[in-house]
Amino acid sequence: MIKMNKKIFGSLFFSIFAATTGVGIVLPLLPVYGRNLGASGLYIGFIFGVFSLSRTFFLPYFGSLSDKKGRKLFIVAGLFLYSLLSLAFMFSNNIDQLLFIRFIQGIASAMIIPVAQAYIGEITPNGKEGLSMGLFNMSIFLGLSVGPLIGGLIKDRFGFQISFACMGFLAFIGFLLSFFLLPPTNSEHLVWRRAKPITWSRLLKDNAIAGLFMFRFAYTICIGVIWGFLPVFADSEFSISSSTIGTLLALGVLINGLMNTPMGFLSDRVNKKLMIISGGLIAAYAVFSFARATDLLDLFVSHIIFGFGGGISMPPLMALAVLKGNKSDAMGSVMALMTMAHSLGMLLGAILAGLAMDIFHLRKVFPLGAILMVIGVGVFYICTYDQKRKVK
């Protein structure tokens, strides 16, 4: 494996950080925005779920194609489309339009994150997988932590429209950074191995990959529950302002992001499987504890604990994904598979939580997420049990 190309790493880091900051600005506002347009709990779930649906559908295509055609084209195109969609958000005035925009946004997302992660995976030196992916994923988590904080403040002072405009502006900055600083696609062979595409069914026959997929799927169900319904829960039960909700969401994500680099460094030296299981159980407890919250402080503590659990489990999980991607010579497909687990989790989590809210009570959505997280941990353990000498 070649040495880390710092120019490529830095370009991707700051491009993704800018774009995810923009997305983070509007994510905590979407449930309230949708409710203002008349959305029920189920429709709020669809607002998040339809994004994941389209991303899931297109991930196999873009992941495999990036293994053949190069990474830059898809990253640049996805970031440019993200910037254009902010205009569409500004002019949406009903639920159907909002759902359509989120569907297209999911397609753009399928071009960006897994392809960028595959690019980083290809330039990562052997033995540094956890540190490299942990450091890079900070761009995502820091963007999603800074974004909600900024978004709540902007919405309270200027309204939804300016928040959407900021999302577009930051995505356009990411587009410019990637367009001008990443090497041209026809020179990517200097850092990237061209490989014959491998089918996802073949990848999932590897028990370790299947276990990673199921853990990521369960963990992201919890994210879908929290991001989709914690803003509504905080607003309806505690009358918390948008800026405070943004701070609440930002803090948990920030904890996760700040832990990625040290936990990635640690995962290169200790048992990765143990770190993943421990982080998953901590995350399950945190999601369950939301249902017992009696004030704002309880919500903050629960989300901090959830961020702590994710910060422990995600760096070793992505490190194992990089190892599997290198071994199979299909880094784009493996990273797309991990992102597909993320998308399906967001889709199912948001929809199931929406149904639980409409049928039972808003508080019931959180224990549901905790139960599914525990199941995900169990499936991961079973899938990797016979590979305990390989998965460390």
C-alpha cells in the first residue's frame, strides 16, 4: 500500500466537512418544517426515509461504477447537486414537494460519502485503517455537529429559508474544493487500484462483512429515531427552542466525532470486535434512556452517551470495512455496502418510529430503537464468532 496522499486526504476532508455542515444546518429543522406543512408522525418518518430509500437504490450503481471509472467525477457531481437542491427546499410549500426533494438529495448523497470513503480507504497505509478512517470520519461528524448548532440559531433569527440557503452555499464550497484540488479522474490510477467489480451477494457471503452490515444497520436505526423524532419530542414535551434543539443534537454528534481519531488509533492496536460490541451496548442504553427523560438535562446526557457509544464502535467497524475492501479489491462496493446499511437503517428507523408515535406515544419510539440495537449487536457477535482469530 502506498503512503497516504495528504493533498487528497485534506481535499476530501474539507469538502465533506463543508457539505455535511450544510446538511447538518437543516436536518434538525426538517421534522418541525414538515410538521408546519401538515405532516403526521408517519410523514415525518417518510421525510427522512425517502432520502434513505433513493440512496439505497443508487448505492450499488455508484459504488461499483466508481471502482471502474474513478472517484472524483461522482464526488464533484454529488456536491454540485446538493448545492442546487437548497434552492428547491427554499421554494417547497407542501409535503409532496418536500418528499421529492429529499428523494433527489438521496441520489446525490449516494455519489458522495461512500465514494469519498472508498477514496480514503485506497490511500490508507496498512496498519493505519482505524486511524485513517477515524480521522476522515471526523469531517462528517464535526460537520453534523456544527451544522445543527448553526442551523438552530439561523432559523430562530432569520427563518427556514436562510437556513436552506446556507446549506446550498456550504455544499457549493465543498464542490469547489473537490473540483479544483482533487487529482483529475484520469490520474487516479496513481493512488487507486482498478479492480473487476464484485457482486454484493458475494461480499455478503463473507460472515464478517454481513456482521458489519447488520451492526451498522441497527446503529443507524437509532440515528433515524433520534434525528427524526428527538426534535419533535423536545419541542412538544419540553417547549425547547430550535437553537437549543440544534445544540442538543450537535453535542452528541460532536462527542462522536471527537472520539473518532483516538478510538481509530486504539482500534489499530486492540480487539476491534470488542470495541464494536461495547460501543453498541452503550448506544442501546442511551437510546432507551431518552424515554425516561424528564427535562432538558436528561436529553443532553442521553445524547452524549449515545455519541460516546458511536465514537467507540464506528472507527473499528470502518477499519474492518477498509481491510475487507482491500482484500476483495472492491473498496467502492464495500463502502457502498456500509452506506447502504446506513440508509436502510435511517429508512426503517424513521418509518417504524413514525408508526410507533402515531399508534402508541412519542416516548415509545426510543425503546424500539434500543431493542433493535441490542439485536444488531447480537447478530454481529454471531456473524463474527467463528472468525475471532481473524477479526481483531
